[in-house]
Amino acid sequence: MKAFPRFFTHLAAAGALAICSGGSLAQTAAALAAPARLSLQAKLFFSKSASLSADVLAPGGPELLNVVALDDPSTATLVLVAVALPRGLSLPSDSRVRLVALESAKGRAPAKRLLDSTIPLGVVGTGGITHLGFWLPATGCRQVQLRATLTVARQAGAQSAQSLIPFACGE
């Protein structure tokens, strides 16, 4: 018998969330059952040609040894965070994506924070996808740990994705 009132408490909370976010109860139930998916891409910026590489995080991506010393050197990286929504799901307009990029430590020094930035998600069509770009300056010789987090106002928990850019320099 105690589970019965708890069910109504959760249902009322979901309804309140739906009303506050401008969505329907069905959309809120979909959000709880099938959250948004985040994925990461990283593209080297080549300073001589002003071009971008293929995704270095993709299987078979380019080798990242001594990219700062290439004929067309790279010392910056564009990180793209893709947010994909399941069919029938929309998110409140005040949803945000945060990217934290940490460069691996040298010796006993702590990891260096290259970036800690949050960008509003903006409008994403129901069941759609959107990409957000983050610029990482001064990359190329040390590994960079990436962690992207999607936060949705008035909802507990967050979706996240992480990856490692395996930069290395031979000396």
C-alpha cells in the first residue's frame, strides 16, 4: 500500500516538471526513459593552411605525434559536442553544455585546465541533433582529457561523455 502514494508523488513531480518546462507529461516521461545522447569530436586546426583535420577521436583517426612540428603545424583544437535527442523528446531552452578539458600533468605538477566553459544549448528540434563548438588553444604535446556534461534546469542528474585526445611529442 505504501508504494501507491509514492507512485502519485513521482507522477505529480513529473507533471510539475512538464508544466515548468513547457512540455507535456509524455515528453517528460520520455526524457526520464530515454535521455539525450552526447558524443565528442576533436579536429586539429592547422595554422599554415587554416584548415581542420578529420576527427582525431574517430577510429582510424590521424596519429597525434609531433603535430606541433608538422609542415602545416597544429597548436589548437576544435572540440565539437553533439547532443542528440530521442524522437519525441525536447529540452528546456535553458539547458546547457559544459566542456572541461584537462591537459595531462608534467612530472608531479597537477593537470592543467585548458578550458572550463559552459554554452547554452539553444533550440533543438524534437528528436533532433545539435553541435556546439569549443576552442582549445595551445594543444599538441600532452594528452587532453575531455568531459562534456549536459545539464537540464529543474532536473536532477546530467548526461555526459568523455574522451582522451592522445597528443604526444618526441624530443
